Amino acid sequence: MRAAAIRGAGALAATAVLAVAASACSAPAEGGSGIAGAGDSAVVGIAYEPDTLSPLLGYGKDGNAKVYDGLLTHDADMKLKPALAAELPKKSADGLTYTFKLRDGVEFSDGKPFTAKDVVYTYETILDEKTNNAYKSELDALKSVEAKGDDEVVFTLKYPYAPFAERTVQAIAPEHIGAEQDVNTGDLTTKPVGTGPYTLVKWSKGEKLTFKANPRYWGGEPKVKNFTMAVIKDDDVRATRLRSGDLDGAILPPNLAETFKNDSGRKTYEATSFDYRVVTLPTGNKVAGDTDIRRALDVAVDRKAMVDAILDGAGKEAYGPVPTDSEWFTKGTERAHDLKRAEKILDEAGWKKGSDGIREKDGVRASFPLWYVSGDKLRQDHALAYASDAKKAGVEIKVQAGTWEVIQPRMDRDAVLAGGGAPADPDFDQYAMLHSKFVGGNDFNNMGDYDNPAVDKALKEGRTTDDAAGRKAAYDTVQRELVKDPGYTFLTHIDHVYVVNDTFGQLSTQVEPHDHGFATGPWWNVEDWQPKK
């Protein structure tokens, strides 16, 4: 659950849903954008849009940013490979120095050359205290970054940090533009200039982002010349627009994707992911913050039923941020659905059932609100199922929908059906989600204000060592502590499902993070697509 990544984006109110539905009548093409069905164009439906297009503020921090490149990128199997770097970095024996040779002849889309100075500028600006980048803690290990001429960059770390190379998928911004404007409000936030395969034509916020192929791209100009991402936050509306031919592809909940299974002109792609759905249990709520309530809810919830009924089997039960099939998962931390055990925990803790079946202790009714983002059917279904399971144990959960503008001010006292997940390394997801240094921020880091000294210690050990066995032991400790002291109720890990017109040959997907549909999905490598003749 990384900063803004856990929230996804704002949601639609009822009137906005109608407005988006109405917009389906007009083609999303504009100013060189794609038209659905055209051989050299693609229009895809996504659920969320970024808050900014500036790498200095967090855009492209996990790579695959379309307009930008990082020093490294991921292949189809999520292995690191060179991008703006000419080769993988040379790492010193003590794990404190990473040296990158840069690719020759790379230009930004405005024709200016890319050099080592742009790399230094990007990382130093992100870490500048005046920069409003919510992800600074992800670069905590970085001590300095230095240019050696135009074609070499040296990163020096404060401590050995095993996954540091993964941090160099960070999109690189142009110094010649960024340094001339306010980092937090300048044009780079909405008018990006990068080295990537596409350039932005227009960003109509809340509606679409339109791109065109970058003829200066060092990897060769893409065959798909026009690429449009239509922002459609409501799942049902997205499916309708795909069915009508307004879209070439879309991310859909499994049950809606199932309605396309007999469509010979479209293909369905399932991407495994680290994406989880989780209920935050804020410490500031007398009920949700009670350890015994949390422990009881952790076993009262029927995760398998959620996977079967809500995800149509496209996912797995979640017991923490790490999926059960990951090498980082700690065996033995699975929690079986056990309503009797949940009731016993609450009985022994003094939470007694009232005449209406809802428990009470010391005059406090076992009741709290649970918010989900309007228009997100998966979150709605998870929230309702969670509330139903809780009620059987005697805990009343009042499910409510709202936009993030409504939800965020309440996060310190109300539960939220949230999401998160990062496949690259356990530190990427767990540190910002669980460490007590983020308590009280009322932002998307540590949403529930979770505070566990043993977890803090293990998280620090996990990120400050290069030793594989030591790191595994640290994250084993985190997962075992979440069994004893669950500040969140993890529900499911979700396989992302996409339906795409069979126009571009056989496509592929990667193992995906929580952020999905924009930089991931079958269009993760749209620059390599080959339209069928």
C-alpha cells in the first residue's frame, strides 16, 4: 500500500456516471489520438488516471511510463534490463555503489540530448525537501548521485540496500525544462517531455489521455502511431463502451470480463498480480482499533468465498501484502475462516452480544463505518461481503461509498476498503504501509496508523541489509506479527483481467502491481505491438 498507489483514484458520483455514459456516444479521438478499430491506433479503457505526469512528483517511479524511460526497465518476466542505461549497473563488493553507463544518442522528444545530468537532476530533485513527492522514503538508502561526464552515473548508498537497482526504473525528467519551473506546479506536471516511445498530445482530465508515437524514440518509432487511454471509472460503463466498439480494450472485473468469453473478435488476458484488497482498521477508532476486534475479524472473514464469488476464481486468499505463491510468503501464517474462534476471541475479551446480536463492551457498541470508492464494483463487493461476515461474529460494519475527497479526511477514524501491492520487492509495499514513522500523516501511507515496534524493527532490518537470508527472516517476522496484531484485514489478491480486440496479434501481460490498467495490462509494451495486416 504505497502512498497514492493504494487509493487508485477518485470515484464517480451518480451524476458523473451518467456523464461518462453519455460521453460514450462521442469518439475519443482528438488531435491525433486513436480511433477504436484503426489498424495503427489503439483506444483502451482504464479505471484511473495519474495525479501528475511529472517524474519529480512520483509519475513513472515504477517504470513503464510511456512518455519517459528509466535507466532500467522490466522485460515480460519482470527481469531488469537496460533502457536509458547501456547495460546493467556495476555493483561494488560492499553493495554501496552502483555505476551506470548510459546509452548513446538518446534524445528527449523536444530534440535535446539526454545526459547524465538529467539523471542527477531527477534523483536530487525528488529528494529535495521542497518537492512534494510522497515517495521520498523509497529512496531513503540513497546518499548521493554523481555524473561522471555525460555518459556515466554513480549512485552511492548509505547502507547496502538489496533492491536498489529496482529503484532505477524511475522515469528520468529533463533538467533543461524542469530546472526552469516550479517543481510542484510547473508545466512538466501536465505537459511531459521525455525519452519514451510516446509523446502526450492532450490530457483531458477525468476523460482521456491521448498519445502519439515519438519519432525520436531510441528504440524505434512504434507501429501503433496513436494511443488513447480513456478514463472510465465505472466498471459497467467501461464494459458497455468496449461492447459498443468505442474501445479496443479495457480492464474489467472478472464477472464483467466473463460476458465477453464467447466473443470471437476479442481475447481475454489474465495477469497475476500482487494487488490486494484490504480493510484498514484505524487505531483512532475505539472499535476498529481494538486488538481483539481485529483478531476476531481476521478469522471471521471468509476469504475463499470472496475469491470464488467475487473474483470468479481469478485470484487467491490474502493474509498479508505478500501473495501465498511468492517466495517471500511465510508459510504457516494463513488464517482459516473460523467463526467459532472469532466469537470466542470476542467473548473472552468482554465484547458481549446485545439483544440485536451486535456486541458491546464498556458502553461501546461494536460498530464502525467502512468506506469504498464509488463506482468500483470489486471494492463494493468486498466491502459488503466483509460486513456480512463480521455481522455473524457480532460486529456491525456500516458500508458507505464516496469519492476520495470524502474518504481521505475520515481515514484516521473510519475503515476503508483499500488496495495495494508491489511485486518488485517486499520493502516497496510494506515499509510505507506498516512503519510507525508514517502515523498521523492522514495520507495514503499507513492509512490505519498501525504502530508495532517489532514490525518497525523488522522493516528496518529488511531494507538495510544485502543479505538474502537476513531479509527473508525480517519479512517473516513482519508476517507473523500481523497474525498476532493485525492492523488490517487482508482479503484477496486479485488477478487483473483485460479484454482486448483481436487486432494486434498475441499480446502478453506481466506480473502486475496494484496500479493497473495505465502502465500495465496487455499494453505494457504497446510500443512493440504489430497490427495485423
